[in-house]
Amino acid sequence: MNIISEELKAHFLRLYSIAFTDDNFHHLELKMLYDFAKERGVPKENLDALLLNPTEVIATIPEETHQKITYLYQLSQMIWADGKVDDNERNALKKYIKLFGFEEGNVEELSDYLLHVVKENISLENVLKEL
């Protein structure tokens, strides 16, 4: 059984949560969530168990900037999974940017940037290099 860190569990729950933000849980969002888990070596059964028992997770915030950007990039990917961004999703992303400790004055710009790069299919690797 693969052990998932509390930080990663919290990230999966944030991804799951943001998928519901527009009141339309699209099948591509669910697929993306499971793809993210697979990329990290997390079996489907483990993700299923996490999603069924979310109250057992200690919400943690990543400490390193590259990890914060990675998670925010993936949240942006989840937002774009259904091909559109609504105000609730945009506001949720801004909430997570603030939660991750970015300066208030940078929240709007970082949110716009992340949504733009995901829309334009700019890779996470290139985003991390640029920042």
C-alpha cells in the first residue's frame, strides 16, 4: 500500500474541491484527478479511499515555492478541464494563492498568469523555469 503524504492528500482534496466550484463536476475533471494520482504513483483505490474519507486529512500547505506553483498550476488545469473558467473558479484559485502565502498584491497577477499558461498549454516545466 502506497503511503500518501498529508500534503499530497490535501492537494488531491483541493483539486476535488475546485472541480465542484462551478457546480458542474465534468467527467474530464474526474479523469484529470485520477491522472494526477497515477503520475504520483497513487493507486486508484487509495485515491478512492481519500475522497470517501476527507475528514481524516490534516490540511497542510506546501513550504517550497516550486511545490506551491506546481499545485496551483494543477488547480488551474482542473479549472480549465471543462474548457471554461467562471468567476467562482477564478476566486477559488485566488483563495488558494493567498492560502499558499503569496503576497496580496501578487494574487491577481499570479492567478491570471496561471490560467493563461494552462490555456496556452505552456508546460509546468517552462512555468517553473520562468518564475
